[in-house]
Amino acid sequence: MKWYIPFLILTIFSLISLISISYFTKVSSSYLFKYERSGGIAGFGEELEFYNDGRIVYKDLRTREKIEIKIDEKLIQLLKYFHDEIVKMQSINIGAKMGTADFFTYKVTIDGKTFEWVDTWAAEKEIPNKILEFQIFISMIFMDKVKKNFTNYIMTAEKNDVRIEAELNNYYYAKNEPINIKIIIKNIGDKTINYTSPTPSHPDVLLTSNLEHELEFTKPKFSKDTICIQVIEERRIEPNSFIENIAIINFKSNGIAYINIRFPLATFEKEIANLTMPIFIYD
């Protein structure tokens, strides 16, 4: 064997190793998407860049502030889920209605596609639900991991002089982890709201989800095993008053869980108000 052949083989293997390391480093740190927010009364300008390896780079375009952080694998799963969902959609460009002002404009750049929209109250047409979900989770990741001033996850909805408010202590949970959810139903009108419950023991709201789950109410105390007197109960909420229900829910599978809250609980009555709250369930 000629003296240079082992040396040549070693050199080739070294080059292959270097190329492989370079390739996988590039893949792991490649760009997922860019999220931008601008406008408002103060004229904000912000950018968030998300990467496959969990890095997030935040830039305040007014103050030149720059923050770089790294999130855990659980949230990387969430970001990749939204990447894969949004990249399948058609690009959108939803502007503001004539005469509106002081709204925010949002923009996502992902795999060569651009999605641009404004605040829902100012939008000239309906914004796709998947985009709004994405916006909710990005906003919470931003407040939680970048600004570090996340407290609780709260969503509200108003209809027929009723405000539903749902509150969780987080926006992502492990599969089979008990999740406490507080629900407030407030009468924001000037007339008494009358409704009925199937029994005196039932809660005031119907709570359902798209993912398999177990559910138990702790206020009022109620579960699928509760023995109830079979008597319909008349209930009411006076103006500027509210009722509170508290439940514990745990999910048996992973993914985006949509917690749907219907008021009142009785399906034989017309729905007065409802709220859907998305959360992320990881393995």
C-alpha cells in the first residue's frame, strides 16, 4: 500500500465529518419565522426572530434594545407546530377599516410567505382563526420568556350583556397534569339574567374540549359521579353581579386543546355566551 493512501482516507473522513457538523449546525439553528408588530398610539416597532434550536431574538426598533433567549423543548414543539400549520396556508394581507386609528399591524414571514393583519377590532375582514391562535401564543411567549412579566393567562368574551372570563396560571401543560381553571360569568347589562340548571348540583357552565380529558368542578363541587336531585333549578344574575365556577381538567393526549365554555350549562336552553380558550398540551 502506498504511504499516502491512509492519510488520504483520513483526510476524506475528516472533511465528511466537518461537512456533516456544519450541515446539522445550520439545520438546528435555521430560521423558523419572523414576527413583527408595529403601530399603536406610541408608534411601536418590534421584531421577534424564532429559530429551530429554540433561540428567540427580540429587537425594539425604536430603542435599539436587543434580547436573545433560549426556550425549552416543550415550547420549541409549539413553535414548530404553528410553523407547519401556517406554512400550508395562503398568504394574507388584511388591512384596517376606513377611519380606524391607533391599531397594531402584525406581520409574519415564514418560508417565503408573508402574513399581514391588524387588530381584530380594526380589521376590514375576518382574520383566520389559526392566525389569531398563533398570535395568542406568540404574545404569551413574548411576555413570559422575553419580557419576563407573565402572570396568568386570561381570556374574555362578551355577548348578550354577559362577560365570560377564564383564567389559567399557564398556557402550556404536560399531558395528565391537573389544570385549574377559574371561570367568571358577569352580568354587564342593566337587566337581570334568568336561566335554569338541570339540577341544583350542576355548575353554571358547560366545559368541553376537542382532546380527551377528565373534568371535575370544585366550585360548585360536581363530577360525573355526583348524585343529583332531579329537579330543574331557576337561577339568576343581577346587574353588575357575577358567579364563579372553578374546575380541574387534565388532558390524556397532546396537541392544541380548545377549552370551550358555554353559558348556561343546560343545552335545552338557548346559548347566551361562549368562549374558546386554546392551550398547548405536550408529552
